[in-house]
Amino acid sequence: MVGLPFSIIFGIAPFLPSRPWAWVYGIVTICLSLTSCCCLPAAIPLLIFWIKPEVKQFYGFGNQPATPQDSI
């Protein structure tokens, strides 16, 4: 009963666009996999990779130019 919804949730992730909400979707699914001890060996390195600045920039975080208010 639980396998089918989770397979749909994890299965659509590769087809999402590179938008900030898709990065959040990815981190939520990684955190869901942290709840199972058999998934921990794969989820921990994936989580470390997912929070790197390069990955965040690919999904649209940090692409905005700095504004004068940011330096105050």
C-alpha cells in the first residue's frame, strides 16, 4: 500500500524542471528516505551532494544579482 505512492513520488523527480521548488521537492524526498535505516547509506551522501552550492545554483538559487540593500 505504501510502495506505490512512494514510487510515484520518487519516480517523477528526474522529470522536474530545474526550478527552486524542484530543489525543495528533492530535499523533501531525500529527507523522507532518511526515515528508513536501509536507505541511510544512500541518503546521507545524496543529502551532502544536494546541499552543495553548485546544485543549488543549477536549480536557480543564487542567480539573482546583488542589490544595494544586500550590502547594508
